[in-house]
Amino acid sequence: MNTFKKGFFLASLAVGIVIIQSCASTSERFRTRSLTDHSIKYKSPVKLKVTGIGCALDSQRAVQKSRSTADYNLRSILGNRRYLTSFREIDRYEENGQICVETEVESRSP
């Protein structure tokens, strides 16, 4: 009987681990994320282009996230300088069940 309890315990433990791992991969799909890698195209000290990528389950949040990521990348380069921005959507694709949007932000003198 003791061997049966050990076998049952090990089987339950294995099933529990499988369930936890499958839930972890599913929860990853529902997380809104942004990619911090960005490319920079210099033109002048204030006029440059930077891209940002954002992923979410719905397109509106993906666009919002990609714009905020691109703007953050631009601010990290320009610092406290004053500038105007214009956004342009470059690419839209699906990755791991999420909609991903790549946005380019261009800065110019005020």
C-alpha cells in the first residue's frame, strides 16, 4: 500500500508540473509587452527617426505600446531638448497569438 501512495504522489506531482507549465505559456500570451531594441537614423542633432515595437492582444493597445516605446527611445537619445514628433506605422504582424505593431517616430525642431 505504501508503494501505491508513492506512485500516486509522483503521478500527481508530474501532472501538476505539466499543468503549471502549460498555464505559464498561456499567460505569456496575455501579457502586453514592448521590445526595447530600436534603430536610429540620424539626420541632425534634433531631426532623427527612431522605431519602437509593441505587442498586445488588441490592435489599439499594440499601437499605443509601440508609440510609447518609440517615444521613450527618442527621449532617451534627445534628453531635455525641445522637439516635435510625428508617428508613422511601419509594420503590423502577429506573433504568439498577439498583434505586434512597429512604429517610427520622427523628431523635428519646434
